[in-house]
Amino acid sequence: MRIKVDDFVMVICGDDAGQKGRVLAVDARANKVVVEGVNRVYKHVRRSQKNPQGGRLSKEMPVPASNVMLLCPKTNQPTRIGYRYLPDGSKERYAKRSGASLGIISPPRPSYAKET
């Protein structure tokens, strides 16, 4: 999955379309992400030692990963994500809208290094 924890994303469809938030959790098997402040529901809990008051808790529920787009760090606009190899052979994610780097995801590999 191209979206990682702590990425800033925008919801592009559904009830929360247009909302922006930080990714709190990623479930790659179900292809879903939990975004801060998006898709909030009330969970009714009974009284217990852990929750002596009981009542309704508001929590975020997962959203399909296809319903969110990463926000470009340079332009703050929704963008697609690509992968590329740097001249030293390390692999990075980048924003296709502006070409801005989103961080290195694998260490340098000599077989992918560009020879100069």
C-alpha cells in the first residue's frame, strides 16, 4: 500500500469528502486506513472498571484506501504517489504532482545505483 502512517491525506469521496487529516493506522490486508477526525461513529459501551462512566465513545472507523489521496507537501493539493530510485540506489516515494520527495523507503542497493 502506498499510503503510510503519519501521511496527510484528503478524503475524495463519501460522507466526509473534502476533509483532511493524518493517517493513524493502515490495514493493508483490508486495504483500509484510519484518518484522524474522519468517519467518526459513536460506540456504546457499558460500565466497567476500565470505563466506569459508560455511555457513548466517539471514535474513527476505517475508510477504504481508494477513497483518500495523499496531500503533496509542496503544494498542499491531492496527488498520486510514485516510486523512484535515487542515484545512490536508494528507493523513495515521491508526489507525482510536484516531484517532491515523501521519504526514503529502502536503503541504498548497489545494483540500482547509477554509474557515473
